[in-house]
Amino acid sequence: MTTLSAAEDRKNYILSITIIGVLFFIFGFITWLNGTLIPFLKISCELNNVQAYFVTLAFYIAYFFMAPPSSWVLHKVGFKNGMALGLFVIAIGSLVFIPAALTRTFGLFLTGLFIQGTGLALLQTAVNPYVVVLGPRESAAKRIAIMGICNKVAGAISPLILGAVVLNQNTTDVVERLKTITGIERIPLLDTLAHKVIVPYIIIAIALVLLSIGLKFIHLPDVDTDKEEDNATATGAKKTAWYQFPHLWLGFITLFLYVGVEVMAGDTIILYGLSQDIPLATARTFTTFTLLAMVAGYLIGIATIPRLISQSKALAISAVFYQYPRLRLLEDELPDAT
């Protein structure tokens, strides 16, 4: 009976990890579409570089405003229902791209991105702690690395798919034609270009709604995070303020800096390539290479943590290597003393 119970527990654990991995894949796929959307919207909505990067701002500012309410929602409806709701909200944001493309209204695109970011804030607020407490704490880094691979593999794939649709040779031809015409003649070309995102985002919305419905019928073990907090404070005085948890605010600062640099790497590299006169057909793949490099880092983490190195030491080493290329760039920019 004990053996059967252990086998059943392992089966449930594998199913749960697989479902969470699918969710990490989904929000990685949606998130890293922005690297392709930035140059696409810059062309179709005739934006300058500053305006184009409002794509990133509208998407990630939703995390700032919606993450705290997301924790309240999860407390009320539970983790699984929160995940399903997050998927549904992302689908709504994807559907906003339809009127945005039909009217070629940049503000509507930003609205859709904000709604997507809201859904992703709810989804990530649910799945990130879930994957940590789903198994032993000492192997949490390995589970996070596996989820990171799901996220970044999706991020490597999504720019290739969307890029093949909206930044293909036809788009390059349109860009060349736009250089030779002015005034009202530009409008039909720009409208046709903007309409290219409609079908991909309809497909995304349908897939997300189906997954949201399916998630309601899939069993996921309940995780009581309040109990986890009680266990953590059982041997000491109860903490009531955020600044009494140094791991919390130090982690906040670390993630703020890390995500900022990660997003800059993925979202700016295509426009950077275009600024260096690299053809659009080539530059559109640069985000994929960036994400594949991140996948390599996750694989190293899975192979070495905690078998060869502890989580804390791995974090310290990663921080050093993280800054090394930036120091080299700064060194290259300094005048030669000789």
C-alpha cells in the first residue's frame, strides 16, 4: 500500500511539474514576442525609437501595478483558479490586437500589451512560488532552472514564428517602398502591414482560452503558502513588516536589476542590429540567439546545483560573470592611455 501511495505521489508530482512547465512555456512565448513587436510596430505605426520602446514599458508596468492585487486574488480563488484566470486575461489582451491592427492605433496596441502583462503578473504570481514549494527546498533551484528552460525555449521559438509572419521579405519590400512615397499613398501599405498580426494573435487567444478551460479540469495539489510562512517563523518572533525579511527586499532588488538587463538584451537587440545596417531578415533572429544563450545557463545550473555547487555560491558566481561583459564594454569605450 505504501509503495502504491509513493508511486501515486510521484505520478502527481510529475503531472504537476509538467503543467507548470507548460505555463512557463506560455508566458515565455508571450513575453518574448515583444522583441519582434518593437521593430514591427515602429514600422507599421511610424514610430521613433523612444515611442517603439513604449511596447516594453506598457507590458512590464502592468507587473508593477498588478502584482500586489494578484496575490490578493490568489488568496481568494486559489492557485489553480488564479492560473486559469491569468491565461484568460492574457487572451483578452491578445484579442485587443485585432482592433488595434485594423485601426493601426498604437495606443490600442499598448492597451493590449498592458492587459497581457496583467494576466502574466497573475500567472507568474501563482506559478513561481508554486514550483518552489512543490518539492524539497534543497532542489528548488533545479526546478526553477527546468522552468527557466521551458520559458526561454519558448522565448527562442516565439520571435522566429512571429518574425516569419510580420518581419518577412514582404515587410522588407514594404519598408523599401515607404522610402520612395509620401502622404496618403503610404496608408494602404501601412494598413496591410499592421493587419499581419491579427491572425497570429487570434490563434494565441484561442489557445489560451482552451488552456484556461482545460486547467479547470486538471488536478493540481493544493499549496498552502500561509502554512509555509507559519513554519518559517515558528521558531522566532513573528515578523509583520516587509523590511524585516532581508531575503525579500534583497531579492526584489536583485530581480529588478536582473530582469531589467534580461529584457534589454532580448527586446533591443533587433533594433540594434537594424541600426548597424544588418538586414531585417537576419536581425529578426537575434532575440532567439539571446534566449538560447540563457537556456545554456539553465542547463549548466541543472547539472551542477546542488550536486557540485550550492545555490548561494552559484548565485554569487553568476553575478560576477553577469557583470564581466559590461566591464569589458566600458573598458573598450575608455580612451587608450597609450
